[in-house]
Amino acid sequence: MATEAPDTNLETVDVAIPQELPDVGLIRQDLFTKHSRPDARRRPGLKKIPPELRRRKPNFDHEQRWYKRFVWRLREDSQFQRSTIQAAFVLLCIWIGIEFYLFMRWGLSGGTEAFYSRPPGVEGFLPISALISFKYWVQTGIVNSIHPASLFILLAIVAVSIALKKSFCSWLCPVGTLSESLWMVGQKLFKRNLALPRWLDYPLRSLKYLLLFFFIYSIWQMDKEALAQFIYSPYNKVADIKMFLFFAEISSFALWTILILMLLSVVIKNFWCRFLCPYGALLGIVGWLSPLKITRTESSCIDCELCTQACPANIKVHKADRVWSDECMSCMLCVQACPVKNTLEMRAGIKSRPVQNRFLGILVGGVFVVVTGLAVLTGYWQNSISREEYLRRFQQLNSPVYQHFRGEVPEYGPHD
């Protein structure tokens, strides 16, 4: 465990803020007296903040031993902690992808290549099957044996959102990590990202909710028999295989669509996540249930608006007492940007104690691991499809029963 750095390693002295702050108004005035023009930079004015009000900023370079510096940064730097967890989850997804590729190579070869087990984690990329499995589980109490991992991954993602708003999108989701990397590249190339006007931003943001409504409404119309027919259909049994082949044999239209979305993500922050991702829409709604929200202490706020400038979701953080927005991903960029300590923090309530940085990653990653680990321990992680059945289905992939028509699966017999 890393030792606490001495006070000499800090950029400012950590002194408790007085209960009464009569000079905050003077600080605000001093901040903007020389920088009140619309095009003026506000950051130089931050030097006017008295040392006793400044946020404590550890100087990690003072720790010479790399492993202690690493642990120290994990504990104190929310963005370093988030980047580490993002990288770990991306590596996990790559590992799953390699395992699934080896499984696909075995199946497509007709069993002549070496056999590798199918990784259950690939079911995290089957959201429709997960939603159908969820409704079937709610109605019958049965965890289906075709894609059981997809249900628990969905439950884990929802549980993370209940714990810490839409944090899955900014801490764990590999697509969210890619999207964030793209807009950061755009920021470096063009010195800024494009902010859409409100009259265009709001209609575009509604698209992901319309997509979510379409999927939920379609699944809501299915009774238990229809749900079971889809779940145990030949098509659903090879849905992950079909997904792999979609990308392995991608059409020019699909490829250009992905490339255009990536280019838009370079120019506009989180284009896919903000406007089109139905999963993100679901988690944004679920996130309203979370007791933990970014909370601003108005009495010590100096209205520098650095929190709003840092927010990738374009939320007016400097105007909110509590950030309720469904777009908030709990990325903590706004909190890190705030120059005044004890002013912008993650809290369960306005008067409750703030959540320390060191516990954020534990909360996000821990909830996800506990729920998915429960599936492993209870035997609901691996599916029931045998090696012999997979090999037979690989050889029949071009059969009509493995096709999909506008949400309907073809009629199939007991031996299909």
C-alpha cells in the first residue's frame, strides 16, 4: 500500500475551508475583472484563489518508485483510475475476441482445426437476446440455457448504473472508450470539438430513445410462447456466430457506415453514444435511480465554469446543485477540473460525505464483477449447446432456419 505523500509534495497546502466564506464574492469578482470579454481565457484568473481554498493536487512525480507512484495515482487521480479500468476492460474484450476467433476457426473448418471453447463473455455483444432473456426470466423465473451470460451481463450493467449513474459507458464500455479516444484525437487535431446548437442537439439525442422504445415495445408484445420460440430458435443459438460473420464478411455499406460514425466521433464528442446508442438511453434512464450524483456546493463555488467546459456531455454543471441529467456518465472530469476543494464532489446527498476517488473504480468494477461472478458460481455462465451440436450448426449456417426476417424467426422443427 502506498504511503501518503508529505505536504511538501503538494502544489497547495491542504487547509480546511472555513464555515463562512465572506471573500468568495470578491474572488469571483477578481476572477473576471480582467477576463470578462467573451473571448478571454479564464484560467489565469485561477491564480487569484487563496491557497486555503484551492483543491489539493498531489505531485506524483515526487514518488520515485514506479509501483508506489502507480498505486498512489490509482487512489488519488480519478482519471488515471478510470483510464486504467478502461484499458483493463478493453484488454478483456480483446482476449474474448481472440478466444472467439479461435472457436470460429474450429467451427468453420468443420472441426479440422484445434478446438477452443466458446467464451461466454461474447454474449455481452448480444443486447437484443439479453433483453428477450430478461423478459422471459421475469415472466417465468427461468434463466434460459442458450445465452445465460447475456442476461447476467445485462443485469450487471444495469446494477452499475443504479450504483453510479451511466458510469458503465465511461468506465467499462469498449465502444465508449473508443468514442472518447476519437473525440480526444479530434480535440488535439482541431483544438476543439464541434458543439451542435440546441435546436439540432435535442432532436438528435431523441433518436436513441426512439430506438430503445422500438426494441422494448417489440419485445413487450411477445408472450411467453413467442419469447421461448425465439430463445430456442436455431437463429438465436448461432446469433453470436452470425455477429462474427457480419464483421468478418462486412459489406461496403456497413463498413462505410462505421467509418462515417467514427469520423463524426472525431469532430463531435461521443457521437454514437450521445445520439444513437439505445443501450446508453436505457442506462441514462436507469441512472436516475442512482443516489450518487455530482453535487455542487454553491457557497464556495466561484463560477469559473471550468466544470462545464470539461464535461464531455455538455451539461451545465456550474448551474446545477445536483446533476440529474441522463447524459451524465460519472466520468469525474468536471470534478477534477474544479479548482476549489470541497465544492464539486460525488455525493449521495447534498449534506452527505463525498465518495473518495479511491472507491469509484471499486464501486464500478466491483458491482460488475460480483453480478457476473454470481452467474459463474451458480452455473448460469456457460450455455448448454454441446460441441457436437455447434459443429453440426456450423455446417448448416446457410440453411433458411438460420436466417432472420424483420424480427421473426423462421418455422423450425424439433430436430432443428
